[in-house]
Amino acid sequence: MVWVDDSNASLLTDLYELTMAASYHGHHMNYQATFDLFIRQLPDRRNFLVACGVSDALHYLHTVRFEDSALEYLRSLRMFSDDFLSHLASFRFHGEVWAAPEGEIVFENEPLMRVTAPLIEAQIVETFLLNCVAFQTMVASKAARVAIACGDRRFLDMSPRRDHAADAALKAARAAYVGGASGTSNVLAGHFYGIPVSGTMAHSYVMAFEDEERAFRAFVHDFPNNAVLLIDTFDVLEGARRAAGVAADVASEGVIVKGVRIDSGDLAPLSRSVRAILDSAGLEEVEIILSGDLDEYRIKALLDDGVPVSSFGVGTQLGTSADAPTLGAVYKLVADERGPKIKLSTGKATLPGRKQVLRFERDGIFERDEIVLEGEESRGGRPLLVKVMERGERTDADNGLEAARERCRTGLQQLPPTLRRLGAPAQRYRVEPSSRLSGLVEQMSAKTH
Amino acid sequence: MVWVDDSNASLLTDLYELTMAASYHGHHMNYQATFDLFIRQLPDRRNFLVACGVSDALHYLHTVRFEDSALEYLRSLRMFSDDFLSHLASFRFHGEVWAAPEGEIVFENEPLMRVTAPLIEAQIVETFLLNCVAFQTMVASKAARVAIACGDRRFLDMSPRRDHAADAALKAARAAYVGGASGTSNVLAGHFYGIPVSGTMAHSYVMAFEDEERAFRAFVHDFPNNAVLLIDTFDVLEGARRAAGVAADVASEGVIVKGVRIDSGDLAPLSRSVRAILDSAGLEEVEIILSGDLDEYRIKALLDDGVPVSSFGVGTQLGTSADAPTLGAVYKLVADERGPKIKLSTGKATLPGRKQVLRFERDGIFERDEIVLEGEESRGGRPLLVKVMERGERTDADNGLEAARERCRTGLQQLPPTLRRLGAPAQRYRVEPSSRLSGLVEQMSAKTH
């Protein structure tokens, strides 16, 4: 089994980045170029996105190297000159990067990152940046929808087993936290990021004992401060009664069972019946937690139905963003030493030039964004892109995960109400190029045709 | 940025695996237990699956350790006793594993892996095994569908930028190769797995030159044996004429342009027009390659429409299995020292006991599978599960990636024709428990209720 890490991430790239770079090198084409990373179109089921992944992207840009074994492999392909391979041996990223901070609400066609660097450097990093930013933005965006559905209830990321391989599980936990999850079941994410971890028992635990009651008693004995009993291994209502019996017994010893979890069946009526069982045993403080293929739609339906629960476990649907499992992130050349560049492929046209995004608010609510050319900042509004790297060195405050999470929480409150709906909005958010930018597009399109 | 690797993969787990393990440890419950890893239900759009990921899973089982920093983090949670943490410090997996070899065609409810180990060991590895096997099986299965659609044409994995983080890109390339891709754009996958790598230029390359023709000439000069020219940056037909002009020029020097790629627009008519342009310039040998959000459905439609192309680049849809981006893989306790175990949760019942899968063929075509109890192998048919680990040591021949790919290729030829359709089959594949296994289910269900 092999792993991606700092020493080999340079090869986590499409081969064409390297063939293009080799050609640029051969033709001494290494002038400054600017690329925009953006999402061409929001998925049908998304009214907004939450920027995420920039922190990892900057780490990559700061550390990317071609080590000896990588160079040896590239040599073995017999496609690259010794001269180019020497160039790669001393490859470093020296560029300038502007980005929307993690947790910022963003929309289609807005640059999430703007990379300006010598052409070869800017080209080689394309694949990794897209892979990194698109996935984390996708999961943070999904998590924000779940957060909206949850309202004042909590939800936990329980996705590790269903995420797309190991790295995705780690990054999904982080992105979900940015988007509003209150914690994760993923222990490694807890270790690396300090995200609160959570979890108690699976069905196999209950089955490993001679009967359900013994399992419950054993667990409460072992985790007196933190026991959530899973009550649906055999029959939910019987499970609830057994859990209530155990909880009442240990209450006399000062031990409080934290909650019960239901992972299958018709969750709304079951949770009401379980609540009644717990309450009639005087266990009003014992929480109910629901899980089992939940997503924002099902959570909203459950809460609309008045389920008496404190939190939700969300796994598969969150970590894979299953209703919109890809984001059409692209990375496009928009300017070089000769000025702005444009691409006109059918349905894939790009906005030329070095750009900024300005956000205009009214009464604290996001009203519209304007994509402007560099130098047009005086048009007002809050610039979304901030400088995060200069000459290859990080200049972002790197104020961390909690700041990103708070930025997202605040941003969600500033969303127009129609965008906070889980369905399609009455009106999509306005994102428009400035008149100067529109003029440039027209002028360049005419010239090219 | 942090990475998962052998030193910390033990923490890539749901917290509940560790709380359960701690409780088992406290209660001296560490008898042998058997867990099945299986897919509960095929996604609607899948008629079969291709097993993949077992190789990585075995590597994990062989190397999993709790290193000092992991133990320190767990201690900081104040949930675990010193005694349990000491146990983890010397934790090793000593179990026996049976698995369907990579590349094997498999179906729902059939164990893909059967893990027998002391309960604590078998429990702790659950999350990672599911994460590893489900993702790779999902992508190999998607790739096999693309292979079926392609028939005698080739297809390449071009998914790295859209895969769910870095590790997924690496594993997707491998799984796609098992499922039938002829190569990948992913350089790291080429390096680690020896998969053929492929790729030439992006739109930004064309745009980096003063005009398209200069870009084409430069690239053909730099890669005389391997040039595929991307012709849709501005206008496909003009691009084709320019490419033909360049190809005809260099032909006199003995340089053969390998192909042209179209990445946007209405691919079927465009590819026919491009073919005509190339042919009329005497460039019959120059191939056409199509890409741009392709999947098995679009490829089938294109080929049904008679597109004159040699291969397809498949990215987003392949690496994320976008039409079925999750597999409901589960890992269930099926036996312990007291005998077979059963779980009866609504809609989530399990098949008890240590099991094997037998495949019956008729005239070389898969006819049906039977899930049997250990000891029933004499019922005939080919046993799908083979022993791949004993006392924690790998016993699989580890005959590698090419063997897995060949196994898949042969398996696809043995599929009943109705299952090779991209749509729902006239009849689903028969997977049935043996009468002895059915009897055991009935008997245990009655007893539990």
C-alpha cells in the first residue's frame, strides 16, 4: 500500500502538466502567468458554496518538490530531457496567491484562488490544487446545508467508512467541521485538527454480549460519563425499555446515561415512542440521537415532524456529498505578460484578466457579488480574495479552523433567505462581471473570431 | 497539511471502535470472532461489482500499530484506562482473512472479506477496511461498466482533479485499471503501480502561445512520438485544419502526429467532421480522442452513433462513480465462540455464521451464486473466497495488478448478457443462501424473538 505525502505529492498530477511544462521550458516560456481556480457552475442542488481546502493547498505550494525517486520515474518514461529534469530537481513554487478564506460563502464563476507565478510553476500545480480545493469545498458546502437543516440541533460527521479512501475521510471531517458539524467520529481528525470526537457503540457490541441488557450495563459501567446506548439491534422499543431500566438503576449511583441512538426503522414515530419511554422512567435528560443514511432533506423532514432529538449522525451522504458528488472546479489561464487571456470553447468560456470579487450587502444580508478587474476595488463592496502567499511564502494569518468555522456560521446568517432553502431558490444569487470586465470579454471575443 | 500513512492509519477509525474495544478489554472478552464485509444492496445503476481494495486492506492489517503520538492523543481524551492504552501499544492484527480476489465479479450480500480474529482486533480494523474496500470496489465497478461501453476502444482515467482528495486519486487510477482502463493521466499512479501514463496538453498550453498553430508546432517539435493536439480551444474545425496542416508538414520529416483531442461541443458530429478533415489531408493514421464529462452512457451513445474515434478520456464520472457515489458496505459480526450471530434491525438483517460463496457456471457463463456455510463447499461451484491471511501474515499469492485486471476482463466475458447492459437487467443475478443457511436464519430469528 502506498500513500501520498509531501515527498511525492508533486507527482499527484496529470501527465499533461509535465509535458506542457517541459515544452514551456524548452521554449523559454516562463514569464509570469495568472490562473484562476473557480467553479464553473453550481450543482443543481446547491445554492451557494463554502470555500475550503485553501490551507492544504498553500501547504502543498510551499512544500512541493520533485525528489530523486520521482525524477527517476519521470526519466524512465523517456519523454523528458535531462535539462528539464534538472529544472524539476530544483523546482520550487515562487508565486503569489490570492484566495477566498476558508469558510467564506462563494458562488459560481468567482475565483476561489488566483495564482500568479512563472508559467511552468503555475501550470504544474494545477491538478493538485483542483483536487484539494474542489473536494473540501464540496464537503464544507454539503455540511453547511446539513447545518441549515439542523437549526439549533447538533450533527456529527460519521462518514469515515464511506468516504472515498483514507485522505478523503480525514479532509471530510475537517471540511464538515468548517461547514458546521459539531464533531466527528474520525479519531485521526480529532488528533490532527483538534476536532471534538464522538462515538460509543455499534450493533456488533450489543451482539458480542449474551443479551442486550448485559451489553448496556457493561458499557455504562465502562463509560459512566459518556454512554450512548444503541437500541435498535433487535427491537427499538424493547431496547429503549432496557436502556431506561439500566439508566434508572445507575442513576441511584450518580451515573447519568447520556443518550440512546436509533440507527434504523421509521425514525420519527420511533423517536417519539422512545422519548415517552424515557420520560415515563423519569429520564428526561437522556438524549436521543438519530442516524442511518441521513442527509439535510431527511433531517429537515424529521424536524418538521417534531422529533424530540438532540443531534444527528450524518455519514455517507455528508462525506461523499452524495446528491452532488463532484464540483466542476477548473483552473484557467486568465493573463500573462502580454495581458488578459480568454478561452472560447463551447460552453466553457472564461473571464479574462486578473480579477477580484466584491460583495455588496444590504442590511447585513448578502445582496450581490461583482467580479471586477484588478484596480476596480474602488467600486465598493467587500473584497473576497485576500493575499495568502507572496514569493512562495505564506502570508495568510492562518487563523485556523475555528476562524473558518465561525466565518461560515456568520456567512450562513447573512445569506438571503431564499438561498438558505434546501430546494432551488426563488431567485439565484446575483454574480455579475463589472462593466469593464464585460467590455473586455466582448472586445477579446471579437478579436479572436 | 497532514497525511494518512502507515504510522497513523490506526487512528483512521470511528471512535466507537476504540470505546467498544476498551470495553471488551475490560471485560476480558477477546475470544475469536468472525466479521463479514459485504455490500448490502447493489446501487440501482449497478448490475454487478468488481472486488478491489483487498491488497491495500491486507497491507493495513499487516502493519497497523498505535504509535506513541496516537496513544498520547487517546490518553488526552480521558476516556481510556492505562491498561487499555498499554494493550493498544502492543496491538497487532493476528487474524485469518478470506477474501474475493481483486478483479473478481461479486454481488450483493456476498462476503468480500471474512475476518476471524480476537474480538478486539477484529473490531478495531472495521472502519479502515470498509473505507478501503468499498471505495476501490466502487471505482473498479464503474470502470468495468465504462469498459463494457467502450467495447474494443480504449479509455483512460483522467480523474485526478475531481477525485475526493489525494489518496482517492491514487486509488481510483488503480481501481480503474483493474476495471479495464488502459492507462491513467495520474503520474503518481504510474510511478507506484506501473500503470501506463498518458497526457499531452490542456487549453492553457494553446493559450500560452501567440496562436494555435504555433502551439501545435511547438508541441509536435517537443514530443515527436507522442503528440496529441487539443483542437477545441477556439474552434474545433479550424483547430482540426491547423492540426492537419502541422501534421502534414512534419510527416515529410518522418514525424507522425499521434492524434487530436476534442474536449467540448457536440462530440459526434464534430468527430466525424474532424475525421473527414484529417482523412482528406491523407492523415488516416492520426487518431481522434474524445473527452469532456464522459461516462459509460455517453460513450455508448457516441459509439452507437458511429463516432470514428480510438479512445476516450474519462475523468469526473469515473473517479467519483458519480451516478452511484457510495456503496453500502458493512462489516458485521456473524460468529463468535458461542456460534453464529444474527442481527435483526429493520431492513438490516444479516446472514449468520462463517460462510463461503460458491459460483455456478453454465457453458462458461455465470449462472448463479450460492452463499453457503463453511463446510458446505461440497455442493459444487467455484469457491470465491480464498485465504489471504493467516495469523496476521499474508498468504495471498499477491499476484498483482495485471492478474486482477485479467481476472476482471475474463469475468466480464462470463457475465450473463443481461447483466452487461448499462440499464437494469431483465433479471437480476441469482444470489441465494443454501438451504442450510436459510434454515439457520429461520431458527435464529425465531429464537431471538
